[in-house]
Amino acid sequence: MARRPDEPLRGWMGVAGGWTLVGRGNETVANTQQSADGGLCETVHVALAERSYDIFIGAGQLATTAERMRALGTVSHAVVIADEAVAGYARQVQAACQSTMRADLLTVPSGEESKSIARVDQLWQDLLRLGADRKTCLVAVGGGVVGDLVGFVAATFTRGLRFCQIPTTLLSQVDSSVGGKTGVNLPQAKNMVGAFWQPSVVVIDTDTLHSLPEREYLSGMAEVIKYGMILDAELFERLERSVEALRRRDPSVLRSVIARCCELKAQVVAADERETTGLRAVLNYGHTFGHALEAVSGYGAMLHGEAVSIGMVCASRLAESLGRIDAELTQRQVRLLEAVGLPTRLPDLPHEELWRAMQHDKKVEHGRLRFVLPARMGHVELVPDIDASQVMAVLQASH
């Protein structure tokens, strides 16, 4: 079915320091079409003037890569850069591109360690060797690590190359592949060096999720649940009703849920592309705690979605301790997160180190840390002036 064509998103209204959906329009509603092989493909448009692009979502979409690349115009060379764990998918993409243009393939090691300046330098050298120029399009195949890395390389090589996102994990399909955030890690902090650089197209093939390890798949569910918490109470309720289908990776449910998440993110990005109004900060619900957990535990020890899952519970408990919500809202999150198989309890890590890691969060403003906290289901607010004692109390209660 089409994505609610009679009531697409229209805009936002700031409410008490937060943001609420108001009205409906046609900018980001997903359009469902039948592809050449008889399958269904949903298209979400990201409206950013001359930087606008489409997201194609459905089974069998890898085979459409050449068609999507041709639509970009003057692209005569594709460099596919993939996580080595999904080299098979990358070869499919390379073969599709070779039908219409020169296409090369590079792989990078799996894991957060690849999001480094050293790896960026290696890819710059590889692009020089391959003769990349302004008619080259980089194609990122893999999860969020590869998408962030390749996007940053695209933003910086020859001062800007086009790039295509082909995310193969649930987390990257609903989150990191959409919106143009790119970057690499520093040893002390995640995603501290980067650029806003929008992809030219995003191709989401839900078939790639069937080969995803269980832990990686479940990690992505944290971001899916996040969208319900921050923007769409109806989506959260649908997820509560669909746990079994989500656990078995039902294709039609996944296509619909992924499209809805992409709609929501597309609307946020269109309204606040470079995080200047505060709206885009809502997407970081759970991430202040989550990024600190990743940094202190050592990048790669805890998957991003696992850290965000725990981080959302911590953020909800913080809101609860401040009298912003009741305990039942926190418990609804805990029940859903645990039902899909995600962790909700804080691991045994030094609280002081977690607090120090939070000081590197990008929501720090004039030395003051701000948290994205829920006010009710489907609505969050950016709350300033949270002090260390309040956070420490939440950490203590979250084991």
C-alpha cells in the first residue's frame, strides 16, 4: 500500500523548546510503485533544493543501481567502496554499473576502526590511482561506517564528488544513509571530523537484511524505535504490535517501516539540514548517553544501536527524574526494546568517564550540555543545563 497519500507530512511547530508535526503536505511522502520484476518499491523524496534526492526502498533494488546511476546525468565512472563483509553485494553493484560505465571496486575492513583519517588518506590515494575526476561517482555499500567514511571522502576529494548510498544494514537504512552527515572518529570522540555532504541517491535493498547477523539487525531496531519515540506515536504503537514480524524480518513490514522512518528523517533534514534551528537535534535522542557508552567501552565493543537502546532508557529516566514524564513511558520503551532483543541496562563502566565523554557531545553549547528528552510519546525537547549530579543519579539507577 502507498504511504498514507492523503496525509503526508507538511511541517513543524516549535512547542516549549521542542518540535511537533503540524499538518500534512507532499514533500516527503513515500510513493509505492511496482518495479520491473513485479516487486514493490517505495520512493521517498528528500527536498533540499538543488541538493534534493530520492530514496528507493524495496526488495531486489541492487539490480536497479545502473538505472539510478544513469539518472544522475554526467557520470562516466563509478568507484564502489564497500565493507569487506558485504563484498558479494558490492560485486553485484559493480557489475550493474559496468553495463553503462567504467566501474572499480575497493573494500575496507569492517568496524569503527575504518572511520579514521588514515583510512581516508588511503582512499584518497586509491582514487588518484584509479583516475577519479568530477565525473566519478562514489558508491558506498555497507553499513553506517562505510557510508560515513565514503561520504567524507566524496566531500573532500576534488572538493566534492557525487556519491550514492547503498546501505546494507537496518541501522544505516533508516538513519545514517539519509541526511548527508559524513565523518570519521578521533580517538577521544566519535564523528568529530566530517562534513555535511548529501548523497545523490539512496538505494535500499531490503533483501540485504536477510544475510545480516542477528545482532547487527537488532542494533538497527533501536533507531527504528527512536523514530516512534521522537516523532510518531502511531509508529511506536505499530512497532509494539509488530514485534513478531520484525523479529522474523517480514519483507512487507520492513519495507513499510523503513519507508516511514525515511519519511520522518527526510522531513527533519529538509527543515534543518545543517543543525542550525535545533530541530535536527531530536534525531539524537539517546545518543548523548549512547556515544559516551561507545567511547568509554572502546569503539566496536558495543554496537551503535545497542548503545542507543541503553541511551534512550537513560534519557527517559532523566526526563522522569526531572518530572517531565511518568514512569510508564519509560517502561513502554523498556518493554519494546527488550521484546525485539535489545539491551536496556547500563554495563559496568566508570560513571565519571561516561560523564567526561559526554562533554565532547556536539550538543554542548557554551560549555553547557543539553539533552534530548521526551515530553510524551512522539515528542521530545532539547533541555539545557543538566548538571553532573542529575546524570550520575540516572547512571546509578540504570544498571
